[in-house]
Amino acid sequence: MHAAATHARSAALRTLLRSLGQIVLQPNAFTGACLLGAWLLDDPRLACAALMGAVAANISAILAGYREDDTRAGLHGFNGALAGLAAFNFIADNATAAAVAILAATATAWLLEPCSRMLRAGGLGFLSSPCLIVTWLWLPLVAANAQPAGVASTHALGATQWSRGLLAGFAQTGFASDALSGVLLLIGIAAASRRHALWALIGAGFASAAHLLLGATASSFDTGLLGFNGALTALALADCGVVAILGGVALSVVLQAVAACFGWPAMTAPFVVATWSVQWLERRPAHCTSSAEPAPCTDTVRAATAQVPARRTS
């Protein structure tokens, strides 16, 4: 009995950590532990938010009767973790943020099955769409606290600042915001896949450079706000080929820049739309050996992920 209870607790812990790892597309408990360490290093409030959301979403998925294998892989918990992070990012009061986090995480779990079923018909992964939908529903209530990064001219960056900004952009894939957290995330992703870690860095660097050329502020670069959508897109499309990866990252840059110009709280919508676009192109008959056969990158994107902007600085 004692051994069975120990095994059950260990399995539950691994499921929770995999839910966190899925935020950066890695169904890996060690990656999740690295994310947890990055949040604790950056702001323990973020760690509490992610754990709270992941637990609420996983419990809701179990009550809804979702596939146990998918729950164990972390696919039912990561949107809840991101919903919790969004709540604590945009709501200053801890009690209110906690209440919104639990409700939003539960809602993402209940939305997951209909969203997944509808998107699966088109050969698309659900990615962070449940988190985005739920967050956009309550975000107008605190819209004054959810302003996107501004656009302005920027000065030349030194090598040190560039390195720190690149790592910060990489860290933002896990909702952290500094270079040391980025190193932890890099280690976590590399432990699961060194190739994915490399592409995430390339995606963050490509997106950051493109945004700076478009006139984004150096302060936005320093906090990683310019690179995280590119990093996530590169992670999601890492098995689709170089052209697809770079094209997806470029599209995410354009979408994020347009959203910033109009003041829209895009969050990870640029990553989601860019990834969906490449998925759709990969599944067209001209790109597939058989119309019934999934595209080479479809299974990779199934381990969907998300992220929201940098946490409040006030």
C-alpha cells in the first residue's frame, strides 16, 4: 500500500511538471522543473500562479473524463497554467488574481475538447487558443493594466545587452523575464531536445532583430517582449524544415507588430496564427504524399504551448 501511494504521488508530480514543460512544447518533467525554477528565481508569485492553474485544469480534465494518457502528457494542464500566469500578470491584488486564475484555468480545461475537436478537423493543433479565449473574455475588465509594448526608435545594442535581451526573449517563452531565467529554460529544453533549444534561440533572435529593425524599443527587447512569439513559433515548427520555421517566425513578427500598432493585447496570438498558417500549408495536397496522411510537423505541434506578455513592472 505504501509503495502504491508513493508511486501515485510520483506520477501526479510528473504529470504536473509535464504540464509546465508543455508550455515550451516539451512533455518532459525535467523541463517543467526548470520552468518552475525560473519562475521561483524571477518571482515566486509566478510559480504559484502556474501551479495553481495547472492543478485546477488537470482536475477539471479528470472530472470531464478526458483521455488519461493526454492528461499524463501534460496536454490538459498547460493552458490552465498559462491562464493562471495571465491572471497574476494583469491583476495586482493577489486574492482577486487567485480567484480569476482558478476559474480561468477550469474554463480552459472545459474548452479544450471542443476547441481540439474543431481544430483537428482542419489538421490544426489547439496550441494556446483556450487560454487566449478565456483571457480575452475577462481582460477588458483590467484593460488599463494590459498595455502592449510601445514602438519607438532604438539605439545600437552592445554585445552584452544583445545577449541578455536574447536570453530574456527566450525566457519569455516560460513567462520569466531575465537572462538567468532564460538560461534555466535553455537547459530544460535542451535536456529534452538540443535541436529544439537551438531553434528556439534562433527564433527569439530572428524575431527580436526584426522587431528592432521595425522600430521597437530597446526596453522591450531587454525584457524579452520582442522574442518570445518567435521562439515559440520556432519550437512549434522545429520539425517542419528551415523555410517553414523562418517563414512562421517572420509571420509572427508581422502579426505582433500590427497588434502593437493598434494597441491590441495579442499575447501569443501571433505565435498561434503563424503556426496554424504553416500547419495548414503543410497539410495541403500539394505538400503531402497523401491527403489522409498528416503533415510531418503535425504531431510535433500537437504538444501545444502558449505564453503571455511580460509581467507587470508596477
